Amino acid sequence: MSGPGEDLAEALVRGDRRALARAITLAESSRPDHRRAAERLLSALPERDDALRLGLTGTPGAGKSTLIEALGLRLVAEGHRVAVLAIDPSSSRSGGSILGDKTRMERLARAPRAFVRPSPSGGETGGVARRTREAIRLCEAAGHDVTLVETVGVGQSEVQVAAMTDVFVLVLAPLGGDDLQGAKRGIVEEADLVLVNKADRDPEAARRAAADYAAALRLLRPRPHDPEGWPRAMAVSATSGEGLDEAWSAIRALWLWRRDTGALAERRRVQRRLWFEEELRALALSRALAAPGLREALPGLQAAVEEGRLSPAEAARRAFGS
Ligand code: GDP
């Protein structure tokens, strides 16, 4: 059988950038026919275990986009094909964007072996993360062997990114006011590597901060399943490039170790299961909310709850007619 989906799949695996952009747009769409086409496409694509998924988080201004661009340019120069995706937790709610509407990573975006996708705007809550997972698979099918997924440390987004990547990095700029104590505990616990950025400003202070963080991280989250010496912290400068090669070598070494020991396969298995559970919940919710009569009943129930005439739990049960 051939159809638009099949043509797109062919162009995608050939590495056609426009096909990749179209496929991601299809996956992000909420139109049922687009969603079906995206699902068919995704089902036809094999899982790759030779492509590295790197998650990055950090407060706005820590230097994430500067760092991703510098790292991405190095990787494409080495022959890698790099994709950059973003989860912007602000965009689905407010229409505004913390990651910024300005075109970011312009140089990387122009590199022939790179693909930079600005964060999707709109979409239902939680939907952005689910669609980003699909985008990762589409990028890999199109030949990208390194996918960087970026988010700001707001809400649950960093936990979501950790749950869809192989290695997770926290970017801090202590000399710009960030520190480990200021970072949310959940993020610190997920981090395999803390990059102390802007080390060019005061290299000695950055190295000291990195050493302190490394000690704190290992106390906070000892990792019996990881190799000796992890989690780590390193001083880098996104603008001068200092430390970036070492950081990449460390990330790659951890990834290879996880792959060779089977830890990566297990991590991805768990991630796919959680993803399935999320899809189930989202579908169950949207179907339940489409139940006949619900829309008409809601305003009255809501008023009764607000006025204290009905308990929220009872109102919710009545909304479904029981
Ligand atoms: P993001 O919000 O985390 O993506 O941060 P940006 O990459 O936009 O960087 C915020 C600011 O910090 C910009 O003005 C960058 O030029 C600057 N910056 C980023 N990395 C470095 C660095 O390594 N050293 C110095 N001195 N400035 C940096």
C-alpha cells in the first residue's frame, strides 16, 4: 500500500530535512487524521540503539543555548548528525515562551548535518512532552545519531526530559547566581552530569564549584549501577569552548557504558512503558471528557462546588452520571 505516509517515511529515512520537519509537524498536530498518519509512520520506524539521546536543563540565562550550539557545532564537525529539540513548559499554558521566540542557535541551525526544531507552541498540557518523544524517534530515523533535548527547569519538564533521554545534564552558571542549592532537588537527583558554565569568567572559582558539586551529587544520589566516579560535575565555558571536549567525552563514555552493560536497553524499556501509560491516561481522559451530557452538566456542577453545596468528589462522580 502506498500513500502520503509511506512517501514521507521514505524521504525521512533518506535524511530529507523537509520531510523530517513535516513529520514532526504531523506528530505535533491535534487533527485526528494527522495523528493517525504520524502513528502509522512511527510504528513503521525501527528503534535505534546506536543514537544518543541527551537531555539538558538549567535556569534561563545559564547558557544552555550557547552551550548546545557550541557542542552541536563540534559534533557536526566530527561527522555526527545532531538534532536539537526543546520542551518549553510555558508555551502550552500561556502562549508565551521562556525559551524565547528569538531564533536560537542560528549557526547550528544552518549547519547541513544539524536539525534545530524550536519548541512546539500550543497543544494540551503534557502533550508537548509526548510529542517530543515522537520527534526524537523521527530525528533518529532521519539519520541523526545525537539528539539534544533541552528544557528549562520549570514544573515537571525536566523530569519529563530525563524520562525520554539516555543521559541527563544540568547546566548551572554559579558565577551568574545559580547554584546547586537553588536547583530543584528533583533535577539534581536526575542529573548524571552538572556543567558549571561560564568558567571563563573565573576559572578557579568554577573548578572549585564543580568539585564541591561533584562531592554533593555523589552524596545526594549514589549510583550503584553507574561506573565509578558518577555523577560528575565539570567546569566549562560555552563561549570559549573550554571543557566542552572533556564534557562530551564523559557523556559518551557514560552512554557507551550504559549501552554495553544493558542499562541503556533497560532504561529505554522502562521509558517506553511509562510513555505508553501516559498515552493511555491522555486518551482515557479525552474520551471520558467527551462523554455525552458531560459538557452540559459541567457548569451547574462547577457552580455547586464553588458555592460549597456539593463536594468536589461527589460532583466529579455525578459528572459521569453515577
Ligand atoms: P539560556 O537561557 O540558558 O539558553 O542561556 P543563553 O545561552 O541564552 O546565554 C545567556 C547569556 O549568557 C548570553 O548572553 C550568553 O552570551 C552568555 N553566556 C553563555 N555561555 C557563556 C559562557 O560560557 N561564558 C560567558 N562569559 N557568557 C556566557
